[in-house]
Amino acid sequence: MTRANHKNPTADNGGHRDPSNGRLGLAWRIAFVFLVVILIWLLILHVNRVVFGPGYDRLGHVVSALLLTTLTVPAVVLARRFLDKRPLRGLGIPPLRTGLRSFCIGIGCYLIPAGIGLGVALALGWVDISLTTSLTTLAGILLGLIALVFLSEALLEELIFRGYIYRNLNGSLPCWTSVGGQALLFSLWGISIGAFLTTERIVFFFFVAVVIGMIRAITNDTWACIGFHLAFQTVQQLFTGPWASDAFIVSASGTLERVVFGLVPIALAVLVLELIVGKDTDWSARHPDTVPIERDRSGEQRY
């Protein structure tokens, strides 16, 4: 611990207790929440397999989304209140009427480069996509998929990793270290629940988490991360996932999934964001989380 931290009783530390208010140290808080969310996912996955069997089942997806939301959101809120003892706004999720612009920016950071990549791929004949249903049916499929991705993936994973974990890390560590730390934990979480089973997938989703973490650091708003995640997974699953056969016939689906809707938007997302917001980010900055929940009255903290 530096001398400055000795002088600042509210600075986070990695010990068992924060001497200023008796709360658990940084590492213990993150470890506790990390283990809880792993257990929640493993429990729901087990229930899904027992009830609906192996493989993908749409009703099972709906049930899992509702159960995950019901268990995970209260877990993170309670951890923020009773472990962190800090205001919920620090998670970077203001009411949607406030965060809507950031949410839309996050969506654009994915859709703009993915759309450009798709246009090039179609023009060059690398992929071919044929619609096999009516536009009305497609709209229904899309709305249902958006709702499921939002509840089971985008909201929860961003709340945990770019909301809770990033916020706690950035209270003591520079932005760039916090981005890397949450990405590493995200990868370990994916491995633990069986979502990332190959080296290629682990590496890819580590870099996805780095990019989304950078979006969090640049915008100071988890809604932007939710928007990006929602667009990313909705597009992937609509065209190349288990929902694709309901609406499309796709040639070269591997190229579409890994390159057009994968590497291209992931590589260009931060550049697109920088062009939209025009902001210089201090990647060495720390944003101490020092205002206890009972003393918070300002309503201004967004980190």
C-alpha cells in the first residue's frame, strides 16, 4: 500500500477488512460475487438440462432467462449495498430514460462496423443470405430473441462484469488495469460454466470483454456496454445460432459468425465509439469509490 493510501482511510485495499468502515477488502468482495454468480449459472444450467434435456430448447431458454434475472440482479444489488456499502449508481446503470443515448451508442458501435463488414462480404460473394420467412414472422422472431438475449446475457453479464467488477477494480486500479482484470474474470467465468470450451473461444471472448470494458471506461455508462452486447449476441444468434434456421439460409456461416459479425466489429468498435463521442480517455485514471451509501446525496457519481 502506498503512503497516499495510508493517509486516505477510504481507499480500497486487498485485505480482509477496510479499516474505515469494516467492509470486506476489494479482493474478497470481488471473489465473493464472482463465486456467487458462477454458482447461480451452474444451478440454472443444471435445472435446464434436467427439465428440458441436453441441447438447445427455446422454452428452456425462456425459463433460464427469467431464473437468471430473478437471482442475479438481486445478488448484485445486495452485494453493492451490503458488501461495497456504496450507492447503486456506481454500477453505471442509471434509469433508461437517462442511459438511452449511451444504450443506442453501444448498439451503433456494433451494428455500424458489422453492417459495413456484411455489405463487403455480400458484394464480394463471400457469404450469401436468403430470407425464408415473411417480414412479419421475422419481426416476431427478432423481438423474441432481443428479449431473451437482453434478460439472459446482455443485462446480467454487463451488470456483473462491466458494472460491479469494473467499478470495484477502478476504485483502486487504473482504467487499463481494470479493463484487463474484468476481462480475465469474464473469461474464467465462461470457462467455469462451460460456455468457453476451446482455446479459440476463450481468446476471442477475452478480447470481446476487453473491448466492452473499454466502452465502459470511455462512456462511464454500463448501458453502452449492454447495448453493444445486445446487438452482438442478437445478430450472431439470429444469423448463425439456433434461431437462424427459422428465418434464413446462410452460406459460409463460419465466415459470417467469426469474421463478419465477430472480428470486424470487435476490431472497429472502439474506433467507432471514439468518433461518436470525441472524448480523450485517461487510461491511467482511478476513480475512488469513497462515498458511503448513507452519506450519498449528490446523485452525480456515474463511475
